Amino acid sequence: MKNPVVFSTLACPHWPVATVIARAVEYGYDGLEWRGGPQGHINPSASRTERSELRKAVLESNLISAAITAYTSFVSDKVEERNTNVDELKRYVDLAAEVGARYVRVFLGELPVGQKPTERIHDTIAQCLNVAAAYASKHDVSVAIEPHDDFVRSESLLPILERVPHPALTVIWDVANAFSAGEDVIDSFKNLRGRLAYVQVKDGTGRGSTWQLGPVGVGAVPLGQAIGLLKEANYTGAISVEWEAAWHPELDPPDVALPAALQVIRKLMATPAATV
């Protein structure tokens, strides 16, 4: 399937799995990006039965599980903490393989206030991700870095990607995250396109401390330009709508936001690349 459009279950923290799947079908989505963690819809504590039932329900609904999102950090000075996160990531890889998800989303971690990434930190992160990527590849799963926190700008990921050339380490292009950090959409795509896992989409206004989320298609994020770049590059991966209702309850509810966002994305995808 070329460019399946999915949504993150971050949008609907209170919906049970069965409702999530039913709504995805009702709205016309192609699949789901499952939120992990203790508050998510699926995590490594799930039983074998729960994993099997989730995989079966998704397949029977003609949907895909694009990814599962893990919450990780690899920047600690303590080896034990880093190893604990690597072990947790491995459990998510096992989970993804069992439910049929291609990717496990990871965060690199948040540095102490005022500290900047250094070569030592790059080396530390790379050591963890080399282990994780090798493990993931044995299970036909890929690890996907989401640019976030101190690594939100695409250029900050390049030293890590260079240190981990393993094909099972990929990266997510979160168009709005990069935009809100002041990065040009062309620069983001240029830096990430060679290792792209999938694309996350949201919208909003402002940059830096003035960034504010809003409905997809009515903000300042150049989504049309981003999708145009993807088309020109013959990108075939997933596009995931990331409606952050779990963290921002002031946003429109998912039954309003998700169908509207899908309509915007479908329209942009149907527009010739040269005109968006």
C-alpha cells in the first residue's frame, strides 16, 4: 500500500482498542500508530492473548499497525540506566513483531537544562542504538527515532545516524516539530530522507515558546510543501496524524479532529507535487 494514512492513538487515550479500530475503519484511515508506555493502548506487559487478538483485529479490519511508540532515553551517564532502556526497547521490538508493527518509535532522551549534545553523548547514544538495531533486524522490525527534546532539529540527528549505519535504524520526520523549532522544511527533508521510516503530521502556529497546536490544515506548518517533497522523492511510507489530545485536552476531541485531518491529508496527497 503506497502512503497509508494512519493516526496515532495519542489522539484517543480513553478509547478501548476495539473502538480505536472501529473508528479507524469508519473514518477511512489505513491503519494505526499505537501509543505505548504505561498509558498507551499496547505495551510489553500485554499478554500473549492480547497481542494475538490485537494483530487479528487489525488484519481482519484491513488495517495496518504502522508502529508502536516506546518512551526511551539513552543519554544517561549511568550505564545501568542506558542498559535498562535498551532492554525495554528490545521488549518493544518483540511486541511489535508479534502484533505486526514494522517500527518501534524511540526518543533519544532529554539532556539537563543548558547542556548541549557532545561527541561523547553521540557516542553513548550510538552504542545503545547499534545494539537495538541489530536486535530489531533479527525480528524484521526497525527502530525509528522521533526528533524531540534536544534532538528535535534534523541536523542534530546526523552525527548519530552517521555512527549507526545499520539499516534497521531509521528516523521519523515530524514536520511540525521541526517547524516549531525553526527549521526549514526543505532542510529537514534533505537531512532525513535517506533514513526515513514514516512521517508524522500535525499543525499549529508560532515557533519556539509561542508554538500552539491547532487543527490540521489551518495552521502555519507547510504541510503542502512537505507532502510535495515526499511525492517528488517517490516516498511510499506511512503518514501518521499525531493529534496530541492525551497531552492537550483543550484540543478538539478525536471524533472531530481525526476525520477532518484525514480529509486535509487526502486532499494534499491528491494535489500534483508541483502545485502544493
